[in-house]
Amino acid sequence: MDYTFRFDAVYNNLPFLLEGLYLTLLISGLALAFSMVLGVLVALGRLSKWRALSAASATYIEVFRDTPMLVQLFWVYYVLPILLGIRIDALTAAILGLTLHSTAFLGEIYRAGIQTVPAGHTEAAKVLGLSKQATFIRIVLPQAVRNVLPPLVNNFVDLIKLSSLASVFAVSEITRKATELSASTFRPIEIFTFVALLYFLICWPLSLSMRVLERRMSRA
């Protein structure tokens, strides 16, 4: 292959690319934070004895788990503003789309975590006179969160990678920055290799931490 590698295209534009990396982490972090809260509500709805609420939560989960992430982002960016009569900028649409997607998965993760809490613990709380709300907050939720930590970390890794889809809306995260830089420097090999390395250096430690958590929990 008659090709001369020139990584100066990366070095000379490093601040430009790192700006995109910051936005990537911001989008992923906000989506995770929002979905962690909303996921609890979806999980409680899924476990509700009220059939309508349980069915609505189950439908939400299946819709977002069984449709492509890119289609969901297009729906949020193009369809939702028409239905609601509002204007949604690209960054907000990306965060909202990722949040809705992640919430569906976290809802199922939380549900599984809640159901693994031994029934004897909740029965003991009743004996002690704790209300249902206090039992859930002080007894069930802490154990459930501990049980779901590994898949929670895995979900964050997925969000970081999925945030690259926001580039289709011209959101200036790192994939979009790399695309623009590649078009101006004609150095796609060097630039996208560097971007792939950045993704790896962020996601790999998170994946390792997930494995460490799983091993420690299995010992416990």
C-alpha cells in the first residue's frame, strides 16, 4: 500500500478533537443520570399490581428495546417536535433519545435487581413497622442497586458508544468532529484510528471495573 501516514493531522488538531470528546462524555453522562432515575420509575411500573400501569411500562420497554437506536433518535428529533408543537435542538434531541433508550434497559435491569432481594428482608421490615415506602427506600433499593452495578456500568459503556449516532444531527461530539476534520485534511485513517483509540481508552477501564465488581459480588 503506497500510503504515507501523517499523524500531524491529529496532533495539530488535538484541542478540536478533545472538545468533541468532552461533548461525548457530557451527552453520555447526562443520559445515564436521567435514565437511572427514570429507570426506577419504569421498573416500579413494571412490578405494579395495577395491570394498566404494568402493561404500559412493559410496552415502553419493548418498543425501545426492539427498535433501532438511530430510528429512535430520528423520531425524537423530527417527529416529536411535530406532535408536541415545540422545537428541539440537536443536542437536546440526542440526550433525550439516549435517555429514553437507556431507561428501557435500566427499567428491566432494576426490575431484575428488585426481584432478587429476598422476600424475608421485606417481611422483616414489616415486622419492624416500616412503611412500604420506607421499606423500598431503606431495604429494597440499596440491595437492588448493589445487584445491578455491573450491568449499570455496561449500560454506560453502551451509551458512550451510542452517543456517536448524534453526529447525524451535526452534534459536535467527537465522531462529528472527526468527520469534519477528515474532510478538511484528507487523513481519515489517522483521525478515525485516533478516535477509535480514545473510545477504547474510555470504555476499556469501565469494562474492567465491571468485571472486578462482578468478581467481588460473587465472592460476597
